[in-house]
Amino acid sequence: MRSDPTHKHGGFKWNFSSDATGKSAGGQKLRLKFPKLWKTSKTDQVVQIAASTPDGHPALEVVPPLAVPLTFEQHLEERHLSEAGQLLLSRENCLFAGVQHQDEDALRRWKKDVDTLVADRKALEDAVKQTLRGSLGPDQADTAALKSAVVFMRQEDDQDRQWEQRGGMPPPWRLSNWWEVHEKTLRALVEERMDALTTPPAGLQGQSSIQLDVNGMGRQLRQDLRLVVQQVKKCYPQSVNICQLYADLYHQTFSTRLRKLVDFGLDDQDSTFLLRWVNEYYPQLLQGLHLDGDIRTDVLQELLPEDLLSPLEEQYLSRQERELTTYIGRVLDEAQEVWTKGEDPPSEDGCFVSPMAYDVIQLVNGIVSAAQKVVGDLQKALSLTCPLQNLLHRFRTFQAEIIKRNKANSVTFVKANLGCVAQFRDFLVTKSHLFPGEVQECCLSALADMTRSAHEYLLSSVHKNLKPHYRKLGTYVWLTKSPFDDLQVRLEEEMTLLRGTSESGHRELIGQLHREVAKDYVRRLLKGDLKLKDKEQQHQAGMKMKENAESLHYLFTKHGSKEAWLKEVLSMIAGVLELQDLPAIQVQVASLGTTFPDLSEKHVMALLKLKNNLSKEDRNNVMAVLEEIPKDSGESLAFFSQVVVKW
């Protein structure tokens, strides 16, 4: 072969010179170009001679062809929206580069090219909008087109800025601000999807049409937002925050639908359902999507404004309050009916009981807890506890009638009421967050009155039977003999008769009796009938009082009293009687006054009067100790203030 690089032979175009080795004169691999032998949209096939064959002929290697750029129509058909947009932008820049047309033919050709551009742009813009409208449709798995559409809109933003920089007006047929178009298109998409609801699950059938609609919108919202986070998000740059945009659109659409439902008018069932959706179900729906980092739910406005929520809340709370008032009134009426018939209240494990507290507590607790979820605010739900005030006032009046009439079954009903009162009080204290302050205070006050009147009623006969034994306390008979043993025996009998109330009610009742017996004991001692003339009698009285304190403590503790401190007060008084040294007496009185700040001068004077060997000056020195005792501003034990001393 000739070495002429332009030599043509047999239809081939040779572009090399070769030797026997199949290399060019420069030692490079030899390349040759074949003419088109078949129809292709690619460039001509390129054949490369890699080496010589054994017989000396060159070995050929086919090189892949270079791709031919697709046309606008092909890009559009393949949904290469950003590439199609680039082609149009190039044409737009060429057509509007400010070139002056010198003749009519050139101007005619220019207008024709512009018309073609306008038509192509309309087709492309329609394709982009269609792609946006299909973001959540059946083809949502094909994210390539959506990604390309997003790139196209960013390209358009850049072109808008170029038009501004040129200082000219963009053509009127050219859409500007594609992100506004984008949001408007997505808003229409969201509204369309919230209108076209799916068939509800079988478990929701039987609900009202309003409930079905709201549940359907909730399911659609949950399904679509999950899709946005999982797939659509990948098609947008982070700066767009597409997840938040979709959340805002769905939230606004949902809110608009709910407002229309409220304006339409709702019955009690639907209004309660709507409140639960706003305050409970909807927040749970968003939380269940685990959208942290993708969607900020805290910036979403309330589904319903306050002016629409308030009437619904008032409607719901008023209805719940009426139902609660009716129910607790019925419970009290049933208890009154049993007492009027002369029947005893039911008993369990040897104790008379009233189901009223249990029933009312369960209802109040349940209805307030439910209302907190429905209205979304515990403070608003607390208004439902107000009927409890009326119930307890009626309950107190009922007990007063029981005590006043003193029928054969009055004692058993009062015993049952004590357990009931204890239950109500525990509920008010342990669940104090369920009650406004004034409601709790009013209810506790009524219960305290009922407890006092019940104790007074049940213990009045006990004290009447113990009165003969009280008279011997603080006398020489008490000092020389043992009338206290008789008192203990009688006390044991009376406390056995007091059984029949709940464990907590019985413990409070026995504790009250323990306090009253101790106070009567001290009152009798300070009455002044006994004069301890010498050290021996004072020692004997002190020891006797310590023994009595120990015996009372054992007896009452055995029957359930928790008032262990009463042993201390009796023992400390006994110490004053027993001591002889003036400084020791002063220390003992100071200790007594510190422990029981309600100890008065009258009480100390009456106690010192029992020690007949103390001079007036000694008594004054002991009395002076009280003035030096700091008054405790905190909680302290009160005992002497209820021991009346006549001096």
C-alpha cells in the first residue's frame, strides 16, 4: 500500500501508513474509518488496528461510537425535562440576543422560530406540571423524571436572574417564578388526594359520614407524608425542604376541611370525635410517622382556631358535667333509700362498706382523664370535678340526718360512711392535680366535718361508759389502788364494739379515742384534787403515770392506733412529777414546752401545784422557762390546747 494518508481504496478511507508490523511509521496503532454500512443514529464506526495477525494482516478492534445528541422531542418523550429545558434556553438566548433583523424574510423566519419555541415551551411546562402532579401517584417509584423536573425549575430560576441582569422584560409567554408554580401545583395535588379518599377498613364501618371522612383524610395524610419522607425527598435539594412543604400543605388542607365540618354543625357524638382528632389522634398520627429532622410539627398551626374549638369544648364539657352530676346524685339517692328502709349497708370481711366512694371515684377519675385527652388541656378538664363539691355537701347533710334520727341502723351507716370518707380523702390528696384548689379545699373541709361528726357520734357512748372510771384518775384512789386496770378492761370492751368500719376508718376512730382518753387523763390529773406532799408521793405518782402511759400505748396500738406520740406526752408529764431538783424540773418543762408548743402557763402552773413541796419562788422560776422557749412556726404536735384547765 501507498503511504499517502489520504489514499482511498475500495471505498475505505485510510488514515495511516503501515509497514509489515501493522504500525504506522511513527510506531502508533493504526486507525481507519469505515463508511456507514448500516443505518444508525450514532457516529461512524471506528476500527482500530491493534496488531498484526500471523499471516501479516492487521487485527481490527471496534471502538464504541460517539452518541448523537437527542432532539428536544426525544428528551421530552423520555421525560428528560432538564435536558429539554436546556435546549429551549439555548434557543431562547439565540432568538433574544438582541440581533437586529435587516429584512422582512429574516424577521419572518425569526417570528416562526419564536412561535416554535413558544409551542415547545408550553409542551415542556405542561410535562413538568404533570410530573409534579404525579409525585404521589402510581408512578411515584420513577423518581428520575421528578428529579429532572426539579433541576429544570432551578435552571429556570437562573434564566430569570439573567433576564433581570439584562434589564429587559422576559417574553410574556414565559412562566416566571417556577417555585410558586411548584407550590400551587402541589397544593392542588394535595387537595385532590384528600378529596379522593379510599374505602374505609371494615372496622370503621358503622361510623357517621363525618367520622368516616375525617378518618379517611387522616389515613391519606399518613400514607402520603410517609411517601414524601421515604421517596420524594430524594428528588429535591435539602434547601427546598420539600417534606416541610408537603406537611404544611396537608395540614392546611386538613384544617380547612375540619373548619367546614364545624360550620356545618355537629351533634354531640361528632363534636366529641372531632375534638379527639384535633387534640389526641392527629398529634399521635404525626408522632407515629417519626418525622423528626424532616418535618417540624411544632411550627404547624392549630388544626382549628380557638374561636371554633371553644364552643365544641363547652358543648362537650357541659354534657360530661351533666352526666356526672346525674350519676353521682343517683348513687347517693340509692344509699339514702337503703337507710330509709331501715336496712344495714352491705358488709365485707366483717366491715360495713359503702360502694358510693368507689363508684364515684372511678367515674370522676375516668371522666377527667378522658376529658383531658378530648379537649387537650387538663386545666379545662378540671371543671368536671366541681359536681363532687355538691355530692359531698349532700353526703354531709345525709350523715347529719342519720345521726340526728339515730335509728337502729344509724351506727352501721356511720361506720360505713367513715370508710367512704377515707376513700374520698385519699383520692383528693393523691390525685390533687385533678382538682382546682378551691374545689379540693371545699371537699376536704366537708370530709373533715363528716369525720368529726362520725367520731363524736360513735365515741359519745364510749366516753359515757368510761366516765365513772375517769373520775378516779388524778385522785388518791388512783395513787394508792389500781382503778386504771378497770378503765383498761372497759376500754377493751368498748373498742371491740367499735369494730365494723374499714381498716383505715377504724384506725382513725381508735386513734381519735386514744387522743381523747389521754386528754381526759391529763385533764383529770391537772384538775388539782391530788396534792403530792413529799418526794415519795411524787415519785410514786410519776411511776404510776409512766406505767399507765405504757399500758395505754400497748392497748391502743393493739387495736390499730398510730398515735404513739401520746405515750411521750404522758411520760414527760410524769417526769415533772417525779423530779425533785429545781434545774432538772426546769429542763423537763422546757423539753415539754419545746415538744408541745401549745403548753401554756396555766398547764404548767396546774402541774407544779401538784408538787406541794415547791415554793412560790420555785414555781415562778420554772414558769420563766416558758418565755425562753422559741415558738415553732412549722408543724408541731397539738395536745394541751385541747386540755381545758380551770384555774
